Amino acid sequence: MTAKNLNRRCQARTKSGKPCRAAATAGGLCFFHANPNKASELGRIGGRNNRHASGENVDPLPTLDNAIAVRDTVDRLIVDVHAGRTHPRIATCLAQLLNLQLRALERTEIADLERRLAKLENPSAEAGNPPRTTDPPVGPMSVNEAIKGGPLENHPGPGQVGGRGRFAALFEPSR
């Protein structure tokens, strides 16, 4: 350091015995060495401003066991952030957790639906019996057979009472 820089530095020593490197005020000491109680006072103020909200006055979360409950909680969270009752950082964390909960609920619902569908498709599989089919076996059929009155034209299609199949009109010659 040059002599010019030494004059601008605090003349006090730190707790470890080294010279203080802070800029000096008019009295030759830095702000905190000139006012030793200010450091603790400012630290207290900063700590008060950085306090986290206590959980005493917070409404408990509802049971988040379905998508509607998660949606309602997100709605309430938006209102709380807008009203200043919840800090945006807390809301961001809660939004991520609510998203995780919603995805878990969706996966659980899909797994339940797949299980129920498998049960409906094959009810005898649970009893250990082989599945029974009531439909007669149908062999391969060409497009020409369908046009000439094959099984597709002779049997009504889904949603038809009788008559020709639902695709027969596609193969009729144009008039």
C-alpha cells in the first residue's frame, strides 16, 4: 500500500489484531469502529426484516387427495400472494410441491383406471379360468368380397339397425 492509501484506511485493529481495511471517516476510524454499538443494532434490524412468518396464524392446508383440492389450494395461494399474506418465494416452493402432488394424483388415477379396465376386459382371469369369447371367428376378407356382398355388407355396422355396412357406400360407383 502506498502512503496515500494508508491515510484513507481505518486506524483501528480487528479482533484478530490485523489493521482494519475499511475506509476511514473524518475522525480516522471507519463507521463501525467509530460507533461500536451500531453493528449489532443494524444486525438486529436486518434479522427482523428477514424473519420467516410463523405458522401460528396460517390456515392449515386441506387434504390434497384429488385434483380439485389441489386447484383450490393454488387459487388460495394466488390470493394470499396478491394480498401480501404469503411471500412469493414461499408461494413458488408451494407451487412446485402442488405440481408434484397433482402429477402423482394423475399417475395414481391412471394406474387405477388401467387396473379397472383390465378387470373389465378379462373378468375370468381373476378366477384362474381362461377367457371365453362369444364372437365367432372371422377370417380375412378382401375389399372385393366386401363390395360384392361379403360379410361387411350383409351385417349391420355399429349404430345401424339393418342393411348394408357403414363402409359399403364408399365403394358404390358414382351416378
